[in-house]
Amino acid sequence: MSAALFSLIVLPHLIRTKSTRPPKQNLLDKLAAYHLKKKNLIWPFILLLTIVFYFFSGNVSFDADMMKNNYMSERLKKAEQELNRITSLSKKTIYLVSPGSTMDAALRANESTKHRIDSLANDGVIKESVVINHLFKPLAEQKKAIERWNRFRDKYGTQIKENLEQEGSKIGFKKSAFQNFEQFLDKDFEPVTMDQAGLLFAMLLDKYVIETDTMAAVINVVKVDSDPQAINKVYKTFDTDSSVWVVDKRLVTSELVRLLNDNLNKLVWVSLLVVFVILLIAYGRIELTIITMIPVLVSWIWTVGIMGLFGISFNIFNVIILTFIFGLGIDYSIFIMRGLIQGYKYGLKDLSSYKVSVLLSVLTTVLGIGVLIFAKHPALRSIALMSIIGIATVVFVTFNLLPGIFRWVVSYKNGLRNRPVTFLDLIFSIISLFIFMSEALLMSFLALIFEILPGNPKKKKWIFHVIFSKLTWFLIYFNFLTPKKILNPENEDFSKPAVIIANHQSHVDLMLMMLTSPKILIVSNARNYYNPVHGKAIRYADFLPQDIGYGKLAEMAAEKANEGYSIMIFPEGHRSDTGVIRRFHKGAFQLANDLGIDILPIIIHGQYQCLKKSEFFLKRGFLETKILQRIDLSKKEFGETVKEQTKSVREYFIKEYDIVKKDLETPDYFYDYIIKNFVYKGPVLEWYTKIKVQLEDKYKFFNSIIPCDAVITDLGCGYGYLDFMLSLTEPGRRITAVDYDEDKIEIARNCAIKNERIQFMAGDINEMDFKPSDVFILNDVLHYMPEALQTDTIEKCIARLNNGGMIIIRDADKSLQKRHLGTRITEFFSTNFGFNKTKFRLEFVSRVMILDIAEKNNLAPEIVDQTKRT
């Protein structure tokens, strides 16, 4: 804690920047700048090693024997051996305790223990033993012994007395000499309790029994050689017997160590959970939290796997140090994640400074702890070995795995994703992939079954097509987070064959076509037609292969058209990554002319945003499929030749597609795009973006009044939310966006949805000249400057306003005193907590001042009040 406080409070005051020149690169800088991820084999290498180490990790055990980590010099070992030779001190003492609710119960339980001790003694395992059951029996055994004595006495007692008197008289003993013995012989004995043992208990038994109010116990003392095999044999004999407690200094120590290890493992998982929660709060996204934790978990697998591979066991010393090492691993992941977030936020490509910090920490840790590898003490060497292995794996995995995962989340091969990967989208994508694979295998299996089933081939094919269509419907509509709409204004029922054409945006286009009707056959490329998973189903469904040549394809298409099927072709040939409709190939139109059937255009919108080309990752979006009116090429309305028809139909298709786009691509449609561009850039910025855009009603008002092809200057653009919305909804708009806060401009410049139609500039609008524009926007900016500068700014906008243009001023009206109080409060927090950067004190405007300027410059003002509380 003290080190953290010193680093945060004191250290910044001790560092002074003396030169603006970049420092020379040293070895650490070069090492940090080296990107191993550029090597093509690094990802398979990490995956393969993780799998291998995972299997080896099962070989690692916990060694609770602390004696193995004890250190004795050679001189001390020789002295111990000599002492053991001349004494019995080397023998290992083990205590075997038999507990019971009473002393007699303990003695009864100890009978079984006594027999096993005797057995081990006979085998030579136990060298010496003290078992009180040899001296003092439990009551039941005493009664049995008394009964045996009584039977013996009743049978031989009289004879013994007579023989004793006869033999005694021969050697001179009187008859009365044996009177005491005869009385003892005739005495009736009773069992004796421990309390009645008297002197026997005090002299021999007291040290080997324990008795309390709730329990009693009998202690047996055995001695064995120090040979581990002999000791372990004793342990093994009594290990499974819950009625015997094995008490041994070594065993007790090992058990305490084992319990400590178990508790430590629980504490590690609890601490990881706490770290997870803290990171979740700090990042505000579960995705970043999981990505940060992944290198820690993978490096743990690597470390344990290396231990299993080389036969290294856990012990009390290296387990404790490993928790420290992986605490550092979490720190390293946080450092690198911080660098990645800053890079994504501001467009920085270099992680070297963050990596150098990590490498310096690694260097100091290895020098401080890893140097113990040269120590003679086994415990110290164990600590050093675990430190080196743990730190090496943590750094390697963190440097190579973490940046790769993060960059996959926010970018793809063509640049930044306009909507990065989210956890929910990933889950739905995995489930959808599973459903697709399951349905593909099911349909391929059904194809095999249908081939051998007897019956009418055409009817079987029809049933197969119906099943195919229903399964594709389930796959498409399973992703219920993506709204879907199929428009069929002409009530097309596909009862009449046609050549269907559609724009091609993603893999899902094929399934969209299949779910519209079971009577559609798709012209498929060789990769799909001969696919090992779903190729069998496609071939049985009579899809047409693209690579067989036009003549053969036309022949197959004619046969299927006669059966009532429509032929579906994507005239672009390839998927579009941007949604822009490419050049049409003339094959579909040639086929329609040759078969004498109609062209049926179908527009697909939104798929390229849900499933990018060359990716298998699904995202949420808005899907719309519109079935247009049939085109009869024989009427020559679209041209005489196939070439003319291809060109004319494409122009018609683009026109209809633009109508669909204009209808769909509204502020509601692009709201998610703007929000997602500020995800993974900090929780405060993300939530500020959501609240700001929602409060502005997604900028629908601005979008509705600004012309579609306007040249726009936005003064005080902030993070560019309004500019992004205006540009996305209408590609014809050209926007120059200016803000005083350089950080906001830098963040806006590095958004994925930023395009060449938007120019972001950092600067003071009071000191810059404006370009001629159709629209000037002063959105919540005038109150950040004095009234004189407010007037000057508006006058400058008027001077550079094109004919027929407009100036949109949205600001607080201080004449509305009650509602103006809410504005003052919100602006106080936004300026004092770092949301908005200011140069002057706040000075709010009034509508009177603006109306005076408008009247002075012959402008026609229009006042729109859409707020209720501010």
C-alpha cells in the first residue's frame, strides 16, 4: 500500500521532462517492440502447447512432507548417522490412539489396534511397542478371562489342592502353609475398571490413557526404523480405519500443510473472483474482464503443465510464491489491456511503453527471487524455480495472447469493425454455428436415408426440400435479437418457375432464399457443393454446381424448371463486404432467356453487417428481404441483348435497393453503430455516449431538417455523435467537425464509422476561419464563451453561409429561468468532472440576443422548443 501511494502521489513530482527529443531505444525497448504474433505459427503453437500442458497438469501432486524441503549439510548428516549408530534415537516414534465414549469403549476399540500392531511387529516393521491392552483388558475381555478361570478352577481346583498338600508334606510343609493360596484359589474375581487399578494405573497406565467428561482414549506407542517404507506401511495399515488416530509429528505437519494448501486454493479462487468483479466494475464490460483473465488462466495451465512434465510437485513454499507470481500476472494483463484500450481509443499502434514496464517488473522480480535458484536450501530453490517458470509463462502468454484476442474483438482483416464483438453476440454466434452444423449433418444423413427409401423420387425430393426450408427458417429466426422482415408486395408464391437473382452479402443469403420457398434451387460453387458436412444434402436437393459449364447447367436447370422449381443465382458472383452492389454477370439473364422464364429480383438488406465476408461470426442487426415484381425479358423492356438486359436490370435493382436503404437506414438503424463505436473505450465514455444520444433522441430532429447533400460545419462537435449520424443516414453530406477538446477529436477520428466525408479538427472556433457551408451547427457551444465572442461567432457563420443555407443554434435560454436551473446544474457537473473542456467561465445566451442578430442580418429565425426540463 505504501509503495502504491508513493508511486501515485510522490513519484510524479520527482520526474521532470528535460528534453522533448525521443530517447534512444535500448535492449528492453527493442524486445518490447518485437511482435512475435506476426509469425504465422504463434497461434497454433500456443493452442497446441496449452492442450499438451493441460494433460500433463494432471500429473502434478502436492507434497505435504516438509522434511523433503529440509536442508542439512554433509557434516550434519554424518553426525546424525553416527549418533543413530550408537543410540536408538533414530527410530521413528508413532502414536496410535484408539478413542471411545468411555474408557472401556476405548479399550475395546484398542483390541483391534493391538492385533495389527502385533502383526506388524511379527513382520519386523515395528521394532518396539507399548500397548496397554497387554496389561489391562476391557471389561468384556476380563469377564471372559474370569469365566475361563472359573471353569478351570471348578474342574481342577480340588485336585490342585490335594496334589499341593501331598507333595508339600513330602518335603516338610504343613497343611496350613498353603492356606492363603487356597483362599485365593477359591476367591470369586470381578472385572476391574481403570479407576480400581490403583498402583498399576499410577505406575504403568496413567501416561497412556486420556479421559475427559465427553470421551476417553488409549495411546499406543510404537517405534519403527526411519526408513520411509516402514513408516508408510504403518500409515497405510491404519489409514482407512476411522477408529484409530495416527499421531505423528511428521504426519501432523503434513496434514496441517495439506489443510493450508486446500484453504489457500479456496482463497486463490475467492481472490480471482474478487479481481474479476473489480475489473468488471473498472472496465464496465464483461468482455474486457474475460479477455484480461484469459492469459492468467492459460499461463496457469502452462505452469502446472511444465511442472507435470518435469516431475515438479507443489509444496507449501512454492504454492505461496505462485499466488504472488500470478498476482503479478494479473497486473501484467491489466497493463497490456490498458495499452490496448488506449490504442483502440486514440489510434495508437505501439504497446512498447506498456511492455517495457512489464519487462522491468519481470527483470526486478527474477533478480530478486529467481536468484534463489543458486541457494542450497531445497525450499529456496523451489521458490526460485516456480518464480522463473511462472513469470516466463505469464509474460509470454500475456504478450502474445492478450493483444491477439483484443484485436480480433475490435478489428478484422480489412480494418476496424464498425461494431466490435460483444459477449452476447459471441454466444449467439456459437449457438448458431452449432445449430447450422447439426442441421447440416442431419440433412446429409436424411439424404442418405431418402436415397435408399422406396417411393416416388419427386415426392421424396419435395419432402426433403420442405424439411430443408423449415430447418433454415429455424436457424434464421433463432437469433431473435435480430429483427427480420420479408416484404412480398406482389404476393409472389413461387408457383411459376423463374430465375431468381439477389444481391450477395453473406453466407446467410443462401438460407434466406431457401426459407422463402421449398421450390428454390441454388447455383452453388464447388466449395459448398462438395463440402464434407453439408455437400451431400445439397447434392441430393438437386442444387446446381457452378463449375460444370453453362451448357450442362442450362440442361439441368431446364429439367428442374419443368418440375416447377426456380433457379436462384447471385449475379454479382461474390459477396460484397460493404453492401455496395457490384457488377452483374450475364449468366442468370442468359439462362432466363434460354429457358423462357422470368427474372425474379429479391433484395437483401443488412446481411453484410451481421456476417462479414470471410468470417463466421454473427452480429445483431436489422434484416429485410424484399421480393420485387417479376421481369419478363421477352418483352424487351430492359433491352434487346443479354448485355443490355444485365446492365438495365442492375440499374433497376440498385434503384430499388436505394429505396429500401432509405426506408431502413434511419437514426434508429444507426443508433447501435454509434453506441458500439464507443464500446471498449472506457465505461464512463460508453455510458455517456448512450445517455447523450438517447437524450438527443438519436438526432432525429437534426437529420430531418438538414438537406441530404449539404456541406455542414459543426462547431463544438464533441465526440462527433451528431456528425456520425448525419453522415451515416445520408452519404451525400460533407461535414467539417470542430471541437476545442483535442482528446475528443482524437477519439472521434479513430472510430470505425469515421469516413472520408467527415473531417474532424481540433481548434478554437474563436480563432479560426470557417469554410463556406450550407449548414452551420452550434450545438450547446455558445455558453462556453463570453457574449461578445458569441456574437462574433454567429456573425462569422453568417458571413460564410451559402445561399439558402441555415444556422442551427441549440443552446440554453437563460430567459426560461425555471428550466434554465436544470441546465446550470448539468453544465456544472460536466465542466467540473472533466466531460467538457472550457476556456472561459460559462455565460448562457438568450433568444433575444439571437433574434437581434438574425434581424440585423436579414435572416428568418425559427424557434423550436423540444425540451421539457432544460
